[in-house]
Amino acid sequence: MRPENWQLTEDLDEFLSRAGDFLHSRPALHTVPLTVADVLRRRGPHVYGSGTPLFGVLDDGTVRAALVHTPPFPLHVTRLTAPEADALAARLTALERPVPGVSGPRETAETFAAAWQRRTGTTAAIFVRQRLYRLGELTVPEPRPRGRARIAGPGDRELLSRWKAEFRADTGHGFGTDPDAWADARIAEGGATLWEAADGTPVSLAGATPQTAGQIRIAPVYTPAALRGRGYAGAVTAEVSRTARENGVAEILLFTDLANPTSNGLYQRIGYRPVADFAVWRFGGDAR
């Protein structure tokens, strides 16, 4: 596998013209690049940060893999063999492209991290192990907490922004994303659902990406620490899942942190079934 088989571009349309059929061939496994491309198309190239996004296709006559990189986030790659991962590391090293980390299918992320270490001498450490789930038969969790779900509106902007900031502080996910801009986008898209207690107080949040390639992904799900353990997260997630299914969404997906057995157990009780394991690695300084 030659490094030049990796065709890189900063042009989103060019990338999608080459990689679109490949990404749509397995939309659940490719949910991240599909979602990222959709957001960039709708909201502009710097929605994730000031850095210029980079896209890539591995093409030796047949498209075999793809990548998206939106600084300051890790590089995201689809499934790669070891030679393909090494060729990509060589290509990016030759370009002197800064790569803060990698995310992708578990074995691929590990393989690329090892290749990047060999070629650059940087350190690499696992940041999070994730599991991708898709909804099977929805089961509303019982007992259902008192209250109701509603779509967040403009009056909820400050709450959404604050909870987004708290979520990323709790989990380490989403640094680089402006909470206010995130709240504005989710309100505009109708992509944030709140669970209100019986007195009307919002107690939990479930976000959802806009539909692309016949699927949505639920993210984030957040309940303030003082309100956890009362069934709010399960109730709001089930409501978002039910609404999406009733609206004809073919695939309803979500990621979990495998270090959190509570959330993994909850989503399986609702009806989510494992698809594949993913991982995120972070790269540090020179290890030599």
C-alpha cells in the first residue's frame, strides 16, 4: 500500500463525490464522517474550529477507506488494515500535518496510533473506548418518571449552553465546540429534547443530529449530577428514539463510553443493540 493512494483534499464537495457511495454503503459504521460532512455543508468549514478541515480517500482503483479531520478534534478514519494505516501515517507525516489524535473502529484506531508513534516519535494514549449501538425494538423504561418531554426552544438557550459545557467537563468530549453555537444550532434544528419534571423544571437533555443517510445519532445525553438516578435520562432518550422512529428514521444510533456500565445497561434496556466498538487515542509530545 503506497502513501500516494491516499488522496487528500480540503474540498468537501470533491471528497463527497469520491467517498459518498462508500460512506453510504455502511452508514451506521460511517456515521461520524457522514454527520461531520453534513454539518460542514450546512454550517460552514469552521464550525468545529479555526483550522482548515482535511478529507481523504484511500483509492487504489476502488475506494477502500476515508478520513475526515476537523481541527482541533482527532483525525477520524474508517476501518483500515495495518498497511493502509501505515500508508496514511506516512502521507500525513510527509505533509507535516498536525494530528492531535485518532478516532475510529477500535482496532483501526489502535493500529494507526502505533504507526503514528513509529513514524513521529510522539506518545499515544487511549482516551476513551466506545460502543456504537443501533435501536432495535424500543422498550420505554419503567417506572417512567413523572413529567414530560418537550423540544427545546430559544428560551432554553442559556440552559443548553450551560449543560453542554458541563457535559464536556464531565466527559472530556467536545472541547473545541462553542457551547453557545452548539445550543443555537440545536434549537434551530429542533435537535434538543428536554425532560421536564412535574413542576416544569428541565432535568435532563437528549440531543440528536439532523437526519443524514437515513439515520440520526442521539448525542449528548446529559443529566446534572444532583438529578441522576431518577430515570430522567432513560425517559428522554426513549422519547427522542420514539419520535425519530415515528418520523420514519431508518437507523437510530448512539455511542456510549464503555467505562460507564450504567449508561450501557440503560440503553440496552431501552432496546439498543451493539454494532461495533470504537476508540479515541490522543497523541502527546516527543517520546524520544
